[in-house]
Amino acid sequence: MEFDFATPVERRHPQGGDASHWPSQKWHRYGGEVLPLWVADMDFVSPPAVLEALRARVDHGVFGYGLVPDSLRETLCAWSAEHYGWAIEPDWQLWLPGVVPALHLASLALTEPGDGVLTLTPIYPPFLRVAERTGREPQQAPMRSPARPGEPWRLDLEALAAAITPRTRLLLWCQPHNPTGRVWSREELAGLAELVERHDLLVVSDELHCDLLLDEGARHRPLAATFPALASRILTLWAPSKTFNLAGLTTACAVIPDPGLRRRFARGIKGLTPDGNVLGLVAAEAAYAQGDPWRRALLAVLRGHRHSLTERVARWPGVAMSPPESTYLAWLDLREAPALQGGASPCRALLERAGVALSDGADFGWPGFARLNFGTTATQLEAALARLDGVLAA
Ligand SMILES: Cc1ncc(COP(=O)(O)O)c(C=O)c1O
């Protein structure tokens, strides 16, 4: 089946309004003529099967409090078994209104005030605020940046071990990693697992981007499945939101194999979150049950975009990028770009001078870097890269 990843969809709300156009954060934050390659949402229409299921649900017409259907639980079990060889159970799943809420809820439910909550940097910005927002102690460890341009970012186990204190209780882990797109190797994960056990830590493993592996040989290894001895310490977060472009339907799932941990988490979050989003649950089931051909077609498009971007970056003096092994996000090192020296942050300079909005690395804990979202049509990506060329290739 053919899917359309080429036709740009209008995501700006035009002046004067028009009921067929819906405003989006991505296209509205900067407005005007700026081309937005920042927030992690794609400019693609979701899979046809998802749209069809949503239409049927809307036709039902009643939107009172829903229940998580058994069929959704079974569908996620099947997806997990097929793609990751992990036999999860229906009752391990707690469906929630988003991954970021789940990070905060885990901190509240599984740690005590003053406990240390540890994360790597650079990292998707909400990770950096969970500890403070929940009255815990923020702890951070830097990743190892590439020794040479183009080499992968790596886990720095020594830095991670050095950041652990007797107060450290919870690790907020991200795999595949946002913003570098890194798919951790088995060796890196084994080192991590050893640290987790030695320091008696709990782990929230945000595996939101796991269905978007770009490297042919890359393999996602769910942390809890790879190290069964640690499964009682791990809460895995999955969602259809990045894979199938459904973030606005606020639906995610915490997979918790250990009954004790599951009870603790469920008890700790009671009353703090809304019940499931009835449309989001329907979309999730359709996506996992019928969306795989669309996902595979998407991956081919994203691989092409990654290639175009890699070629372009090679022409920009002083800009380095390790091609992401996963996700539609690229992490650019702009610190040495002669065109961006002095003045505002490189990201702000590109916004002002090229009219392209990237995500500022400072928000990820690494100033001088920027994250670029290439989950858009070839036309829009090409237009944005041409603008960046105008500043960076000079
Ligand atoms: C690693 C990671 N976690 C969480 C989120 C946000 O998830 P949600 O919209 O379900 O809160 C994102 C969004 O980009 C992300 O990249």
C-alpha cells in the first residue's frame, strides 16, 4: 500500500480562521515565515487505519469516562512479542495520559522527598526538571561526546557512577536516546544494569522512540527484557505517540512486570491523573494492530531524510553531527561554526538569520548544540536546509 509522506499539510491556523485548519504548537510558536524543525512531532498524517478507527469512535458520539479495552492490552502484548521478543502480560500495563506525566508520577510514587533522581545529559528537557518539580534532588551525568565528528555519542559509565550518591534512588533512562538518536549497545546496557543493581536503583526506562530504528542492523532491547533479574526494578514507558504521530491524543503505557512495583506505582498515582483519553486508546489499538506497514514506509522516508541531512551537514564548516541511529531527531554540534561565533546562542542566531527554528541544546543541558527534527516532508525539509545553507555554508 502507498502512503503519502510527500504532500505538505497546512498546520498553521490561517488569519481569520477556517474550520479545516487546526493550530499546532510546532507551527505557531514562532509564527510568520519561520520553518519549524523543533518540537518532536512530525508533519505527517497518521496511518489510515488510525483515522478510520477514530472516525468510527467519533460516530459513536458518547465520550464519557472510558475503560482500557482488553483488546488494546492484547494488541500491545502482540506488538511487544513480535517486535522485541518480550512476552508482556495484559495486567502489567497501566495506561496513562503521557510519558512526561509518567516520569513525574514515577518520581512521586517510587521515591521519597530528598531522594536523588538521576539522569544523563544531554537529554529531552522535561527529564531535567522532574526531580525539582517533585521535591527530589536533581542528579546528572554527562554522556561521552564523540571523539571524532560523526562517531556515536556513548554512555560514560564512569561519569554515571560518579554522579550516584547514597541518596540516589531513581534513574530516568532514555532508550533510544533523545536527542542523540543513540541505540545503546548490549555492552553499554550491561554496564548500566550492573550499576543499577550495585546501587539498588529503580529505573524508569523511557522507550518511546523504540519503534523508529533507522539503522538496518540496529536492534531495540527493552531494558526489562534484556536483564530479567532487574525487571522488578524497571518501569518501561511506551507510547504510539512518536511512532504514529499521535502526541496530541495524550496516551502512553507504563509496563511494569513486578506486581509489588506495579501496586506501589498504582497506589502512588491514584487520583493524580485523568482516566484514559477515549480517542487516544482507540488510536493506540488501531496503530499497534494495523499500523506496521505505515511505520515501515515512514522509516524509509526518514532514512532518506537522514541521508540528505548528513550530506548537507558535511558542507557546513564547524558543524558536527553523528547520524542518528533512530528517531527523526538529529543532534548538531554548532560550537565551532564560524558563522555563529559571538552573540546569541547558535540556535537563536539560526532562528533570526535563517528563519529556521531548532530546539536549543541549552535546554537539554548542552549549550552550543541544537536538535533538528527531520520528521517533515521532503519539500519542507529541503526548504529549511536551503535556508540553513545560506547561513552555515557561508
Ligand atoms: C524521550 C521522550 N519522552 C517523552 C516525550 C513526551 O511524551 P508525552 O507527549 O507522552 O508526554 C518525548 C517527546 O518528544 C520524548 O522524546
